[in-house]
Amino acid sequence: MVEKLKRQVGRRYAEAALAVREGGGGASCCGPSCCGPDGRAPAVDMTAGSYSGEEKGELPHRAAEASMGCGNPVALAALSPGEVVLDLGSGGGIDVLLSARRVSPGGKAYGLDMTDEMLALARENREEAGLENAEFLKGEIEAIPLPDGHVDVVISNCVINLSTEKEKVVGEAFRVLKPGGRLAVSDVIFLGDKARLPEGVVRSVELWSGCVSGALEKAEYETMLASAGFEDVSVEVTHTYEPELIEGLGGTEGVRALREVPVASAFVRARKPEGA
């Protein structure tokens, strides 16, 4: 099941990247390339307007079109010149490119993605933006290809919930952070007891690749980060989704389940202790 889910997520995100590169319009975390068993559910902007017009104006239009997140981790991270940033699951590069501008001069922004099509799109966007301090790496967020203590900030945008090995992801984030480094993540969470969800919804490949059934409860997220060694952990709900807005996720069963256990976007913050 783990490998099947990973392949499905990769396929959906590859389709989204190709749609943008071929001029097929924008994508979203729960857009036409990510949702529903037939892949034709209407696009939903799960970012809830998190990116300002000014921020979008800094970017190649295809970087904004390819955004598949549920928030704006760059704003959450409060970046400074000279810092090194890593974006887990960087997609078309929107958060990497914004970060690269904010850490200049002297800083660098890495993006990590497992999908060749997204990496190609992101690198094209980097060239168009003319940013030399952005680099896109191929790999999986459960095994980050960077050395220990290499980055000041780890960001991510609606990606950690997709992993079937979330403890590995946060453990890797902790490893690559410098002592005192910080985690600043936008992600989706469940508001309520996930155990109340039908097994078919929880295990649905379509829901995993659509950013819902892989989500954690708020307390689960906090516990996972603390167990990895992080301190100053907080999970702040920013936007709750109406089930009807994401009804492509699993049909009637999915909508019914999400009425019982709502889904929300959240800002997730944590810090690696100075002495770690």
C-alpha cells in the first residue's frame, strides 16, 4: 500500500506539472490533477488567498499556477538575508523562489521534490526568475539529500500529510536543521477524532493524493514533533474547509466523513534546540 500511494501521488503531481507546462491552466492541492477517481473534479484553492498579489507578482506566472499548497509557509517563516532554507515537496517552486528573494544576499533556498516533471517546471521557473541562489534537488522527503545541520529553516506546503512515514520526515527535518533552526510548515489537519472516519476513506488512494486522508489530528502533529526533539511546537488552525468545496475527494462517502471530522489548514511551527 505504501508504494502504491507513493506512485499515485507522484503520478498526480506529474500530471499537474505537465498541465501547467503545456498551458493547461493552474493546479491546486485538490485541483483537477489531484482529486477524484476520474481526475476531473473542479479545482479548489486550498491556499485561501494566502499569497498576496504582490508576492505573485514577484514570480513567473507558471510558478503561481503550479502552487498546490494550503497556505503560505514563506510568510510564516519570517526569513532573513543570509539564511539557508529547504522546502520539502517544492513542486513548481513558488515557495523556493519567494524564499530565495528573501534570503538574498548571502542566503540560499533549496527545493526537494521526487517528481521529475515538477522539478523540470521548477527549474524553468528559476531560470525565468533569474535567481541564482535557488537549487532544486531530486529526492524523497523521508531521506533528505543534505548533510546534518545544513539549513536554518525547513518549510513545506501541504506535503507532509501525503507521506506514509511522517515520523521519518520530521526526523529528517530535525537532522538537517542547524541548532536553533526552525520548522515553518503549512499543512492540513483533522479537527476531531480521525478514528471516526470509515476505513475506506482513510485508505483511499485518491484521498491520500488529494491532501486529506493522510492528515494528522492537531494533537498527533504536536506529539510527533515533540517526539522528534523539537521544542516551541505549535499548530495554529488558519482555515477550515467546507466538505462541499472538496467533494471530489471520495464522492458521497468522503463528503459525509468530512462533515463528521472536518479538515483545516494549519500553520505548524517548531524549533530545534540550541544544544541539539
